[in-house]
Amino acid sequence: MILIGRYLSPFVRRVGVTLNWLEIPFEHLSLSPGTDGAKVRPYNPMNKVPAVVLDSGEILIDSALILDSLLETTPGQTLLPASGLARRDVLQRSGIMTSALDKAVAALYEKTKRPQEKIHQPFLDTLTEQALAGVNQIETLVADGQFGSVSEATLADITAAVGYSFIRATLPEVISSESHPALASLASSFEATDAFKACRLKA
Ligand SMILES: N[C@@H](CCC(=O)N[C@@H](CS)C(=O)NCC(=O)O)C(=O)O
């Protein structure tokens, strides 16, 4: 299996961490759509990451679809329940963070991809507020005991920890251990695991 994309992308990173968590070997091509478009497009003509090449040669894109496929084909995995309310709950809590990450990535692009004079501050503020609203929901749920621990991890925990670290690194005005202590603590325990350490944020 091959994973395409840099771990700076939280979507790529949650796939890489999950592969490590499940002890599935893979090759990592650390490519950026911004600077390596010609190398990314053969895997995804839209020049987006992550993409995964399965051992069968099939190419999958989008972290949600990639993870669904990986988990579905890994017997005995415990990151995502097979069906029912428990499954919906893990997907919903993962989805809150991935939605916040969509907004955080858009805010980062708004800040970094435009000439300074073309940044539209009201739009940037809206994106930042949307990302913050998502991480605030996660903070409340973590503080309420609705997230797990390293020993009983689910996809929601991995996604929350990856999301915290990404937003903390790229939009530090949105999130910190002071503003989101429960989520920061969860992220810190997951970042200490080998699965996370093998996917360094900037690699
Ligand atoms: N919904 C997608 C989001 C992927 C995404 O936004 N990837 C970003 C990197 S973080 C990307 O490839 N951006 C390049 C672009 O949109 O031009 C997923 O979950 O994989």
C-alpha cells in the first residue's frame, strides 16, 4: 500500500496514524499539492491528498473513504464499530473534527495563498469561527468523558488528536491547552504513542 501526501495535512496524517495503529505496512510518498502537483495528479487528477494505492492497484481518495475501506478490510479492528448507534457515534464525533479541519485548512489557505492585500478578513473570521465552533464541541464532549483513551482508542480519538495538533500548529489563535484543556490532554497522550510519532506533523 502507498499513502500519498504530507503529514502536515491532518487528513493524510489521520490515515497514516490509523495504518500504524492497525500495524498495516505502507510506503509513504510525502508529496504536497502545492509544490509537487505533477507527482500528485497521477494519483488524484484534482491534485488533493490523501490518496492511497491499495496492493490491488486501486486508488482511493478522501480520508473518510480510505479509512472506511481500510477498517472494513481489517478483521478484528476496534477503531470503528461495525454497525448501529456505536458506529454512528464514532463517525459523528470524527465528522465534527473533520468538518472543523475543513474550515481550519480553508482559513490557512486564505491566510497563506493570497497576497496580503487580497485577504478578505470577514471571510477569514467566518472560517475561523466555524473551525472554533467545531473544536468547542469536541472539547465539551471530551470533558464529558465521551472520548476514549489510548488503550481503548477509536477513530474519533485519533481524528480529534490529529485535529488538535494541526490547528494548534497552524492557527494557534484558535486553540491551546488553556482554551481547550480536555482536548489538549487527549492529544498529548495520543501524540506520545508510536503510531503518532511515526507520522511527524511536518514530515
Ligand atoms: N475531505 C478531504 C479533504 C482533503 C484535503 O482538504 N486535502 C488538502 C490538504 S489538507 C488538499 O489536498 N488541498 C489541496 C487543494 O485543495 O488544492 C479528506 O478527508 O481527505
